[in-house]
Amino acid sequence: MRQSQALSVMLSGESVFLTGPPGAGKTFVLNEFVRRAGKRGKRVAVTASTGIAATHIGGATIHSWSGLGIRDSLSEFDKTWLRENDRLRKRYNSTDVLVIDEVSMLHGARLDMVNEAAKLLRESDAPFGGLQVILVGDLFQLPPVSRASELVDFVHTSGTWSELQPKICYLSEQHRQAGDQLLDVLEAMRRGEVEEWHTAALMERLGKKPDEATPVTRLYAHNIDVDSINQRHLSALGGETKTFAMETKGSASKVEQLVKSVLAPETLVLKTGAEVMFVANDFGSGFVNGSRGQVIGFEKGMPQVRLASGRIIGVEPHSWTLTEDGKKRAEVTQLPLRLAWAITIHKSQGMSLDAAEIDLGKSFTPGMGYVALSRVRSLDGVYLSGINNMAMQLHPDIFTFDTELRAASQTLAEQTSDVADEASEPEPEMPQPNEELLQKLKRWRLQRAQADSVPAYIIAHDRTLEALATNPPTTSQQLLATPGFGPAKVEKYGADLLAITGEHAQVPEVAPVFDDTQLLELFRAQKSLDEVCATLNCGATEVWARLGQILASR
């Protein structure tokens, strides 16, 4: 499937699994989708399975965003806590699209938990409570860590995956190793069809050493190897040492969370001659995450780095932020550099390197060799210092599923046109508030403020009433998604407001699956929403939608 076709499917509102080999453009398509969806008024939550992956896409971890932290399951106590958590209720109901990047490293049980939480907080039995979900990743890359069992809890084996049934967008174009033997080797690994000549091509790179003029990053399986190599090389350099400390803002817990996900170290020690890697994207300044260079000196205390291309960049501090619910919760500032004589294979995931010296002699999990090799743009840039039998292995359970993914994507591609050129699309008209409804809301606010002996703005600001008059809600969940309305205000004013907005809302005709008289009797008897849903054998969304229709018809 082409990138433009995948973008077309995603913008149509479908839940999607966006996949494909490294270099196929998954991150490009994702970024373009987030930009265009935002332009269309969609509220997108961008998350990833790990902190490192989250910083690559400017989002939060799914653990943090979901509010589930490190829980392994949801107990009844957890569910009660979620229902009473106003902040999370607002977050889930103020989101239209949930993005989860690097899902290869996400446990299936984690996806099940997020699905359950979304249903609970959005009061809907639809998958993820009705959210559009965009899953992104390559299942051949590093799998989720399994501590207690040898069985891998892959995300696609979860009950939630079957329930969601995402459309498969398998990108087929290649933008990294095009026309190079390395692309053939990686594709053969993906298909489980590695032949002798593929192995021979790799073995020709075993023992090869880059020349001194080639900046090369060494990739290792274990942290201890990386740290010792970087420190040894730095200590061997002469000259003055420059130390740069990370600056932080925000609560201690959020700062700690952000620091763990940023590749830049808290304390960066540099010298002239140090091999470094940029760990952020700044296209204007001429570097991207993974760009390699060498410190050639310092000006005004800041390092000057010469890239492999010969370009010299004066490095300035870079800021990373942790944003939740549209608010900045933490910020760290540091030079976007780390020592780059060596880096772990795990931390290299998501990078593109011109050259890498790779030690696969200690590979310990399927996919590790694949991830390391796929970081490099061409076979000429691969310098193997070691390799073992595990290095060429991918998880056997993925091969059959990958064939199914390719077939599903091909079928979808045959039915999908390229996304429309953005320049040809008319500018979306900004919806305007219904003036009659706005005046009703303002009169209600004044009456309620007088009755409660509080200023009118305590009830609701003008911009909140304008939002209600622009997109009149018909359910408490829609009301909760309105800016300026949290769970406390919904509980206090929701009945009044829904009665007013229901007369003006464009309520879709929903065929009732229960008797209206019975519905009204249950509410008059002051039954809880859970009791109403259980009695009528329906979801909360159906109840509120039907109530909105009843009110609108009266």
C-alpha cells in the first residue's frame, strides 16, 4: 500500500494498524495524519509503548496517558478509582483519536486494559469506547519483554485486537535501503526465506573496519558494553572537559518520567574530538535523530559539531516536554547530544544511520539482529564485529501473521484511492454557534447564578457556552468533552444543559432497542445508569442518545 492510500484510510475515521518494514515511512505517514486530523478539528492523543519511542513522536507513553501506570490488571478497586477520577474521565472524553506507536513492544494485556478503561470512562461498549485507534509498528522488531513466561504476549493476539479489527495499512514503498543488498537481506528475513547468498553478503561485512574518516556508531546488545566503551574513548582524549547539566521544570514525578524517556543524558561530558550523536530532530538546523558527528571545538561555551557531510553545526540547548490533556506537565532542557562511540540496539530503534559497527555476538532475543541491521541505510555502512545464531532469527509466530497482514492490506489498497491533495481541499468552514441556543444558555446561566448566589462565570465562561451552542451535546459524555466542563459540573448542571441543547442538536435517528416508557419509568424511579443499562440490556451511549431524541421531540 502506498503512503497516500494509508493516509486516506486513516483520515476516513477507520481504526488502523499502520505497519511495514523500517524505512517504509510509517513515522512520516503518522505525523502527516496527526497534522491533518488536527486541522480538521480532531483531538489526537499521541502515545507510544516506551518512553524513548514517545519522545521520537512528541507524545507520552501509553502507560502515562491511560492513567494505568504499571498495573498488570484492573481490579474492582481500580475500576472504582477510574470512575471517580475526574481528570481521566475528562481526558478520555476529550479525545477523538488515540495513537499508539511501536506496538511491537506493547503487551496484549496492556492493550486490553486500555480498551477496558476507555469503555469504562467513556461509558460505551464500543471498542475503546468509540475512539478511533491508530496502532503503528513493525511486529518483526523487538517483542514485548516477558519476565514470568517464555510465551510472548503479542499485541495482535489480544482479545482487544480481534474486537477492534483494525484496517491493515502495510506500507510497501522503501525509502531507506532502496537498491541495496541490505534491503534484500532484511526482506528475506521478514519472509523467513534467508538463503545462502543473503548470509554470505552479511558475512562479507564481518571483521570489516571503517576508515578513520567515517563516523561510525557501535551497536551492542547490553548497556554495560556501551557505557564502558564510551567512557574509555572519552578518557583517552586530551584537552579540556566541558560538562553540561540538564535543566528541568515540573513536578518531580513527571520530570523523572520524562528524563527516563529522553536519550540525552542528565550530565553530558564532552571534549574536542568526542564522537557524538544528535538525539532530536531539528530540520532547520540540519540534523535529525541519529545524525553522527564529531566535536571540533567550542564557541561561547557551546560545542561545534562537524557532521559526516562536512557541515558544521553550533549546538544549542534543546527542550523536551511531557504534555498531558493539552498542558505541559514537565520540561527538560539539554544539548541534543549523547556520546556515540556506542549505543544499545534497543535505544537505536527508530534511528537511521549512515554507518554502524554492530556486535551481534551477544544477541539474546529474536528481532535484535533485524533491528540493528535495519538502522543502517546500506550494506556498505554495516561493519560486523560479531554474530551468533540468534542474530538472524525473528519470532516464528510472526511469519504467518505477516502474510495475512500483507494480503489484507493488498485487498484494502485495491479499494482505496490516494488521499486528496491538501491544496485542492476547501478550507474547512469554522462552525458557528446557534445564536438562539446561545441566548437560551446565557439566560439559563444567569438564572442559575442568581439561584446559587455565585458570579455567572463560575457556572460557565462565554467560550464554554459558545462551544455548547456550536456542537450541542446530547449525552453526558459529549458534555464532558466540552472545554470548560469537568465531571463535577456535568453532575451538577448536566441535566439542565442536556434538556436545553437536546432541542437544537442534530440527533441521529437511532432505532430504539427498548421501550421508551420503560426507559422513562426507570429514570423517574431514580435508578442508576448501570441499573438502567442492565435492565434494558443496552449501553450507556444508547440510553443517552434515546433520551436526547425524546427531549428533542417534546
